[in-house]
Amino acid sequence: MTGVRDIEIRIATVEDAERVSAFAARTFAETFAADNAAEDMALHLATTYTPELQRTELADRTMRTLVAERDGEMVAYAQLASHEAPGCVTGAAPIELARIYIDRAWHGHGIAQAMMRRAIEEAKQMGGETLWLGVWERNPRAIAFYRKMGFTDVGSHDFVLGRDVQTDRVMQRPIGDDVRAGG
């Protein structure tokens, strides 16, 4: 397998809805299914990652979805959203990093860092000054990655997976002029 230099990161279009839907559902399930009830996971996947919903999100001007591809195969995606942030997010002009998932086979190859750098650039272009996200409190690997990328924990909010109400840590970082994201 090769590295991040072989990856193209681009803004997804409505035509990508089917592929984004399948990739998003698969990577979410791979990440969280083992730690959650099957019925909650099935309900979440059925209501969050449908092709119809992805088409709507891809057409929404307050959202931006990035896909990373190698030879036409999707290896990662990220989604930004410009909407009201939780009260614990104190930075100016907040943009949410609503999703960022890397295909498991590509973990450890620099794709997550490249996606984060591009997400920060896109958030800045969307008028953002602060990037924030919610991360499951029981996902220490992701929390450590976000800390490495310059995020700090500022509070918590609920995340509903199916019928299970879980706690996400809310993290934020200034966007600033430096979009290197952790160097």
C-alpha cells in the first residue's frame, strides 16, 4: 500500500451520494458496532446514511463533504456543517466537523491528518474561525488524534445512537491562518 501522496481529496457532489452513503455506513459500523447494541446500530444506519439523506446533505450549501480517493476508490470522507454550535463552543464563527472517517485499511498512512488539514482549509473558506466536533467519550483513539491536531475538550453533549443516548465530548480548535493541523 502506498501513502497519502497517492490520494486525491475533493469536494463531493450530489452524484457521489450512493458511494458516500455506502462508505459512511460501512466505516461507522466498523468503528462502533462492536460496542453498541445491534438494534441501535441498525436504526442509526438506516436513518443517517441513506442515499436520499446523503443527496440532501451534499446539496446543502451550509454543508461541505470531502472525499479522499485512490484510483477512484473512496478511502476517507469528512463532512463540515455551518449551524448553531453547543453553548460550550466559545470560539468565534464555529464550523462543525460533523464526520471524519478513514477506511480501516488506510489507518496509519497519514490520511486522517491530510483530511483534517483539508477540512480546516474548507472550514476557513466557509467563513469559520473555530472548528468544533463531538467525539464519543468511549473512543480514546479518536480523542487522542483530535488532541494531536490541536483540539481541546470544552464540554459535552448528547448523541443518540438508535435509541441509546450517549455522551460525546465536544472539542474545538481555532482555525487561524495556520492550517497545518498539528504540524
